[in-house]
Amino acid sequence: MTNNKAAAILPEKEIYPQSPEIAPQGREIEISEADVENAVDRLMIDGLDEGAAVVELVSPDKKKTREYQRRVETELVDSATLERTRGALARAEFINKLAGGEMAELTDRESANIASSLESRSWQKIFSELRQGDTAIYFSMPAGIFSVKYFNDELFGQQLTDEIIDHRKNYMASLAEHHGLEILHQDFRSGILKPNQEKIKELGGPDKTADIMNALGRQLDQAMVKVILETIKTKETELKNSSLAPAAKEAKLKKLDSFKNKLGQWGFKATFGASKVGASPKSGDYTPAALAVAESQQMAQVLRHGEQKKYGGEYDAKFIKAEIGNIIASGKELAGVIKDKNGLPFEVWQTVDGRRTINRDLVRAIRKNKFEPAPGQEEAVKKVEQYIRRVNLLDLFKPLTADEIAGKNSLPGSADDTLKNKVDKTRRLIDLAKMKDLNQADRQAVAAILKVDQKDATCASPEIFHSEAMKMPDAVYVSIDVMDLGVDLLLEYERLLNDIDAGKISLAEASLKAGDSTTKRMREVRAKVAEVCGRYYSKDKIFTLVGGDEVTVALPNGEDINDLLLELQKATNSRVVKTAVGSAERADGESGREDGASLPLPEGEKKRGREDQRLREHLGAIKRAEQGAEVSKAIETARRQAELSLSHRFKSEGMSSEMAAGAARKFLSDIVPDSFVVKEEADGGFVILDDAGFERTREEILQELAEQIASTPQEKT
Amino acid sequence: MEEKKAKNIGELLRRIFIFAPSFKAEILNRAGELPPSGLEHLAKILLEVIAFQKEEIKKRQTEDPKFAERVLAVGARARQKVLSARAAQKLAVDSTAIKDLVKKIKHL
């Protein structure tokens, strides 16, 4: 568990002592520096953001303050990320040696690592191990307040959540072994198992799939409740000793307490679904395996949100179809309009391309828990929430599209390679690695697989990305965050469920196709990123890291990349943020920043390993893209709210819905540009660069927005 | 040794006021995960920050003789507000008075 020593021994801080008054106004006194420090200290009221005002008061040199903040942040890159990336760098070195034919002998451990790295790549084991007659068991972690996101953001923070996930993975591995199951895939929120009938017989445990699933669920539940209770204790101690304001501390402790009660009441209910693999129509068609996984996932999903007390269920098409009918029916019962706390009305339904679909603004807000209903609207909003959750029925992440899985299309990035070729080639290399019999050519083939991303062979694997970016003397990172991907995915599921219900598509076909348009969209984004960057840099200098709904590109620092950034934004219609490794905090002390703002380096820093410091700077710069994205989100949200409120006003003045929306958009586009990117400045602050080439800070834009909204609409009437 | 260093971080942070409280809380929480060499390194950066802010204050005081007095006056007023808010047990929910004051700071 986390080392809380620093938090635990924070000196007891009495910010507002009950002692008499200091320095009443008008009194002549001698003021010492200590007095000033004490007075300013009292202004630092924990839990309020106004610390910035004090910073402004005391330190007009913002540039230097930001530089210090950045140095501290670089120092604080969390140890888990640091360790993970160190591991990736070590693996990259190994992959490069394999590729270069530098490995004369492979140790047993190296061979085993090769085998497991290949096996864990994009459903390799699912495609090579799941055959006709086998059963696929899908398990899914509980949702809502038990989800990884909630643990991470609201309850425990990343470090403790990572520990919970590790515990869960380990428990699942030992429970699977105990019950005679093979793990084909396991990630942070789900996994796929395959029962091995011979082993099950040998072990003498339950042999019916339903019994196995319920035993697994029960045992995992008991084990995880213990782990989570321990984590709650750790977090409580951490909070009690933290420097948070009493009110914030109390709120967090209260949240933990309420969670603990719910954990006691509900337990940690992972759900399981099982489905049998059917016959494959032809060699190279992996549809039956993918379908069995999709069907088992749907069962697990229904149990996740259902009232049923059981942990697992075997796939039943009739049951799922009935559930789909119920979901559609529940949608029809939703209110037509719901109001938020400011009284702004949201129409629950929209018509897009002639189809009735749930309002995407509402989906976005509700998914992120950001919709605050007007009094009396809570029940209506809760129903919309439930509907959105249930529409997620088809939510299965597949690395490939239905046509690629069926062998109809070749794999992305290799025009003549089919899934069958890839699975067979990889299988052969895994077998050879297990037999410690990889020759030079095989080793190079292994390296070629491990060098590219498992989802997209046109991009670098994380190992190669980190290792190559670290080699760049002054790397620039461009983070391209595709907006509304989750919302679009949900709307895709909604469309498919409606089509299933209307008999336009079979349940099986929809299950296989669900998510395809999102997979294709992300591939297009990555292709466009490669194309735009390729116009400015040679291909061997661009390294791309693939994320869920984002892409990060590492580029050598060029003269001026404003045009590149704006082009990227336009080509991908995404949130684009540029950060850079600052050279002021360099361990070698050789180079300062261009603007000469470098700070003197303390002795200890020079002694530290250069590599270690570079790694921190590299990870710090990637991490800061999140701060840049927050700047962008603040502007997007302000614009959306302004658009809503303006169009509502225009509507109340007699305009039609469409006219009002159009007028609001037009009015706002003069203030907030339609396309912009966020850039990190040399001093660590962020500026917004718009397509006309103007740079403004977030505060400047928001201020202008507020002023214009306060005045102009009334004048228009 | 490690504990001593960690305690040191807490004390150093207490002396820094050019970082927002939320940032300071984050530093403190995350410092617990740093290895001893990292703590030592962080402490050195924080010492630099303290030296820097000391210089800044000196500079401000030289440039503007009324500076310190203003800070003290704002400090005293803020404290009074906080004490009354506390007395009324409103601190947890109502920080408007303090926010107003801090806004005024901006216009000093």
C-alpha cells in the first residue's frame, strides 16, 4: 500500500489561530519579512482556488513561479508510471537487440517473456485457442461506484486503484487455475476464460459452466471485499493526515464511508456470461469465436445491471432479445424535456439523419456525471441514466472489425495479410519460443511484431514510442484527443439495438459489427495524423502512441509547428494539445531555454542519473497534455453552455429552434473560434492558438465570452 | 531518515505561499511515494522556491513601501472573516466572503 509517511507527519497546521489580532489597519508597526510570510500564509485557505490570487500578489514573476512548479511536477512523476516506463524501455532495448541479431543466446526467462508478450497481443489467444464446441466465459467488473473510473477519480486515486486491479488480476488467475479454466485475455475491467474439461474433471470441482461461474463470482466477491476494505482503511489514514481543508476532508471521508456501506450491502459483484463457439463456415473465419465472446459479454452485461442475484448466466438469445425490447420500450417512456439546475431545457430526443436518437449533449453530460437536474427532475434524469447504461449492452472492445475477423478484409497496415496468417505466424513463434528454438530469422520476426502497436501496425508499440522519443534531444509531444468518441459509440449501440428490435439486422450480426465504426474512425484519425505530420517531418522521425480515444505523437522540436498543429486539428476534428520537454531542468545543465529563462541547477541534480531525469521530463511532458486538455475543455464547455443559453433566449423571443441554434452558433463563433489548439508556452502556461493565428489565454477568452453574452443578446432583441 | 526528510517536505511547503494550496496538497500526497533520493531532490527545489520568494518579497517591499502593510491588512481582514465564518460554522459551506476578499487582493 502507499507510503503515506509524508502525509502522516505533516506538521499540525493551525491556519487561523484563535490568538489576538495582528496589524490592525492604520497602526504604525515595524513589519518583518516573517510577518509578511505569516500574513500571506493565512490567506492560503485550503480548498479555495484563490491561492492563485495570493501568488499574484506576492510574486509578479509568474514565469519563474511556473518554472518552479514544472520542476516540482517533473520530480513527482508517480513511481508506478516511472517503473512501468522503465520496464518498457528495457523491453525496447531487448526488441532492438532481437531485430539487430545481437542476441546470441536467449535465456529461459527471455524465451518465456517472448511467448507471453506474443500471447497477450490483441486477442491472439482468443483466436488461436477458442475452437468449435469450446465455451467462452466473459467476466466483467461491477459498474457505477465499483468501476475503475470511480475508484480512480473519486475514491482512491491512481496508485491505490492500480493495486486493487493487480489484486483482482492475481485472484482471478489463481481462481481460474483452481477451477480448471484458462485465461485467454484479461484487462483492467474484464477478461475471457476457457474451461478445460479434462482439468475440471481432474480437479473434481463443479463441472457445469453455470456452477463454475457462480463459484468464481462468489469467491472473487469475498476476496475483493477484503482487499477493498483494507484500501479504504489506508485511504482514510491518508486523508486524516493530509493537509486538506477540514470541509474537503470530511466530504471525502463521508464519501468513503457511504461507499463502505454499499460495499457491505452489495459486495463486489463481478458478473459472468458464457457461450459456446459454433462451427466456422470456412478456414480463416474467426467469426464463431468472436461471436461467442460477444454473446457471453452480453449476458455478463445484463446481469451487471439487472436485479438478478446470481453472478453468471449462460447465453440465451431469447432473453437478450427480450432485454433489447425492454430497453427500447424504456426509452419510449422517457420524458420529452428535462431541465438542468439553471432551468435550461434539454430535449431528450433528437432527430439525426431521419432517425430518432437520444440527445448527444445529454449523453455527454450524464456519462460524465455532470448533469445537475433542476429540483423535481431527479427521477426523470435517473431514468435517462438507466437507459444510457442499458444501451451499453453491446459494449465489447474488439481489436478488429467484423470483416477482418471473418477474413473478408486484410488487416490494417498490411494489404496482403489476413487475420489467419497473423494468428498462425504468431502461434508458430509462440511455440518456438516455448521450445526455446527461435532462430535468427524467427527472432527478427518476433521483433517486427513487438515493434508495432497491437491495434494498429502503422503505429509504434509503447516500448518503441518511449524509447525513440527519449532519444530526441528536444521532443515535442502532440496529443490528439478525439472528442465524443464514447458518445458516438453509445449512439452506435442505440442505432443497432433499434435495428435489431425492428428486425432490420440479426442480433448476431449486430453483435459482431458493434464498435466497427468507432474502430474505423480511430484508424482514420491515425492515418490523417501520419499524413499531416509526414508533410512536415520525414517518416522515420515521427513516433505515434496509440491510446483508447487519443493519439500522442512525438516529434523533434521544429522551428514553428503552429501550422502543423492547426492542420492536425482540422484534419482530425479533435482536441489538439502541444507540450514540450523543457530544457531548463536538464540534468546535464548544458542547455537552457531559448528565452534564456533557465534556472541554476542544484548540485544534487547534476549527480542524478541523466537517463532518469530525462525519463521524468519525457513523462512529465506527456502528462501535462492532460492539463492542456482541461484548458480546452473549459472553453468547449463554456461555449456549449453559452450556445444553449443563447439559443434558449433567442427561442423565447420567437425564433424557431433551428434558427435560434444557428444564430447562437454564429454569434459565438466570433468570440470562441471554431477550431483552435492548445500550446504549452516555454514558462509552462498554456495559450490557445486559433486558426487566424491569434494566441490568447483561457481567461481572456472566457472573459470576452462572459462580457459579450451579458450585453449583446439583449441588444439583438 | 526517510521520515525526517518527509517531515522536512511538510515544513518547507508550509513556508511556500507562491504555490496554490491544492498544488501543495498534491505535492505532499505524492511525496510519500518518492524514494529517499527523490525526497532529497524535491527538498532542494523547495528550498530554492523559498529563497526565490524571499527575494521577491524583498524586491516588492523595496519597490513599494506600503506593500507589506497591505498584505498584513488583507491578512488581518481575511482572518477576521474566517474567524467569524467559523464561529457561525459556515466555513465548510460558505466561502463567499473569503472569495470576495481575495478578489480585492487582486486590485491592491
